[in-house]
Amino acid sequence: MAQNWDDLRLFLAVARAGSLSGGGKALRLDAAILGRRVARLEKTLEVALFLKSPQGYTLTEAGARLMVRAEVAEQAMRQATAGVEEPSETLRGQIRVGAPDGCANFLLPQVCARLAEAHPGLDIQIVALPRVFNLSRREADMAIGVSAPSAGRLVVQKITEYHLHLAASQDYLAAHPALTDLADLAGHRMVGYIPDMIFDQELDYLADLGVGRVPMASNSVAVQVQMIRQGAGIGVVHDFSLPFVPGVTRLLQDQVLLSRAFYLIRHEDDQGNARLSRFAEALSAGLRAEVAFLEAKA
């Protein structure tokens, strides 16, 4: 077994990142120093923990066994320190939030800016990726999702509902046939997700509307919104994004109104962590207020 918790902490960072550089970034530690520490750990244990290649670090069988034990030790450390945190209301330290890019682009910047202003010692990291986050591998301290996962040791809390409409730029509408009914969509160029890169069925908006071909597509909500703003076609947009794209207007509001929800997802083991719980509560409240504010402006 490893000599101390610090060895395990460094080992976990490399195992989760798959590289010394990634582990070093997570720990704010030079990759060369981290490499020496990993080599020392392997020498102490007299076993290779990683297969090293130009593509990165892959766990050996011994490394995989150690990772299970290291994660148990990590959770024990979390539980041991959860009840002895500073009683101050000021949040400190680093917290990483994973989120789909619509939320990350149009909501989290202003919500987290206000949290940072209220808590100067807090370092907030927003990971904007169009996929489901693996909290068991500690890709983030918590994640925001567009559906409630039913598997895994996760605790899920609904944050707020939000709404979406068909929309297009005024320039596009001026240059193309009038849109008076859903059936008219067949004569228009559509903007949406790349079909085989839709990571959650809740995002398959165009399929719900009977749209097949999507000539202008991206896996990013922000890119789709900019395509629409530039007159590329008609797409489904979040109402909360509309204040950021002047010249884009909602269409067929009496026929199309999509409702979805954001969920806060945390690892079950973190429920006893008072700092993360306070941050999660503040983040959820901020998101609810921001969605309401921006949708009222749309």
C-alpha cells in the first residue's frame, strides 16, 4: 500500500487525467515533479501502476486495483474533514462545475461571477462539454444535466425548468418564404444538433417536431445560436439565450413551446461536505433567478 495519503492523491490525479500534464494541471503541480513522485511510488510498491505511451498513462491491473483502494481512502478523507470546515459563511477553495454548453455559455458566467464577488477566496471552474459528466471519476465536483440520471451513486435535484422556441434572424426571414405552420418547415433550412452527437434524448428537439435533415449542424448550442444569428436558417433556441442575440426572433409561438429542466447532479459521497452543499444551494438559486430574468427579457 502507498506510504501516505499524498501519494494516493497524486496517483489519483494522473489516473483520472490519463497523463502527467493533465494530472499536473488538476493539482497545480509541475508535470516533471509529478512524474518523479509517481515513479517513486511505483518503486516503493515494487509494481508498475501505469503503462506509459505517447498517448498518455493507462492503468495496469495493479494500478486499477490501487485506484479502487485510493478512492476508498479519498472518501474517508472527505468524510473525516467534512465536519471540521471553517464555520464562516465565506466559501473558499476550488470548485469545478460541469455543464452542457448552453447553460455554460448563457447562464453560468453571470451566476458564477456573482458568487465569486460574494466569496473572494473561491476558485470556480466551469467545464463546458456537450456530454454527460462522470462524477465517480471526479471530472467535476458537481454537474448540471438536462435529464435526471437513474444509475450510479448520484444525488439529483431539479434546479429549474426552462423553455425553448423555434427562432430565426430577421434577415433570414426577410429573404425566405413566410413560416405560418409547422408544415412550412420543410421549405426552410434547419439548424440543429449533429444527429449522432446528441448525448441526451432531451436535446433531440427537431425530431420531436418531425424534422429529418439538418443542413447546418453543430454539437454546440452556442455555435447553433450564432449560425441562426448569421442567417443560416431556423432552429430551436433557449429563451434565455435570446437577449444575447439581437435580431433573432421567436417563431410559431402558438404552436411550438418546448419545456425542459436543469438538474444538479452530485456524487452520493459528497452529501456530507458542507462547503460543496452550500455552493450547490447558492448555484441552484442563482440559476433559477437568472433563467427567470432572461426569459422575461426574451
